[in-house]
Amino acid sequence: MRKLIDLSHTIRNGLVTFKGLPAPLICDYLSREASRKSYTDGTEFQIGRIEMVANTGTYIDCPFHRYADGKDLNDVGLERFVDLPSVVVRVDHRERIEIDVHDFEDVDVNGRAVLVHTGWSEHWARERYFESHPFLTRKAAEVLRERGAVLVGIDSHNIDDTRMCNSRPVHTVLLKEEILIVEHLRGLEQLPTDGFSFSAVPPKIRGMGTFPVRAYARL
């Protein structure tokens, strides 16, 4: 069997993924103790309840996230989420946080998921994670679009620069061409440069463009 590498963060009660957005509330809808009243002796169940915004944990963005007429989670075909041939591009955040055109010069991205490994996930769940994080430039996004990438992922807080303004050029460029985006990845240091597949499957939901995924690589 081929090896599976989990690339997702764990969603837990109270986790803050993006400052200003509420943390998830995870609790019992029906506790095991309460369920005993409805079943015969020795039988019990737990029914969980979660309240959260879609941008929680490791998540995928579909065109509807940016564009009102874009495809939502229901409209994007399953083949766009599963077993995508993939390549890793490595840019150490200790050296720089801007990922630009030259980082993709010698990389074959056509028909592939492009995963950008910066090492930023080491700051996950800390205050540092939200500040001056690695990001792609607009020109880098345009090159990935022109050269046929089908998905772009990053192990950072946002694929766009969030420091100085509220524009999101990378989301704008990629999602306009139905190039999916995965943010808040982890564990990319475990992957080879290429020769593996990437999957990040959300639920099939009408009217939403973003949702948490269990992202993984198959080596």
C-alpha cells in the first residue's frame, strides 16, 4: 500500500484560525448519559454538535468564496479534490515571506496541485501565526494560472499578503479561473518534491465556497 501523509490541522473547541472570526463550539447535542433514557440497558450514543464558520482549520476555497457566480462546494466535481498529481515548492520563511514568480521558474505545474512549503505551520495556534506570514504575489498567481495549475496550497495563514491592505489579488486571480486554494496546511516537510498525489475533500454543500478538509498526500 502507498503511504498516506496527513496534512491537516486538528479542529478543536475554541480554536482560532483567523483573527476576528469566531472559534468553533464543539459540544454534545445528545450526551451518552442522556441517551441512556432512550435505549435499553447497556446501550448509549453520543450525538455531537459543532458551530463554526467555514474558514476553520485547514480549508479549501472554491470560486464561490470570491465570486457570487462561481462554483460552490456542490458544483465543483469530486475529481477536482482527489488524487491530484502534485509538486512541492519550498521557500523557507526564515529567509523571506514573499513567494514570487522566480520560485516557480523550473517547476512543472501543468495539471498539478502546487503546495508551497514555508514552514510557517510551526507557529500554528500561536499569536505569531497571524502576523507577517508567507504569501504569494499577484504575479506568481498569474504565472500559476497561465501554466495550468489546478490547485494551490500553502502552510500559512493566508495565500495573500494581509499586512497592509484588504485586497486579495491571489484569491482573485486563482478562483476566477477555478483554481482551488487550500490554506493552513501542515506537515509539508514530510513530502518529496514530486511523485505523489494530493487530496482535500470537503462536504458537498450548496451555497458555500469554503469548508474544512482532511487534506492528505498519497506517496
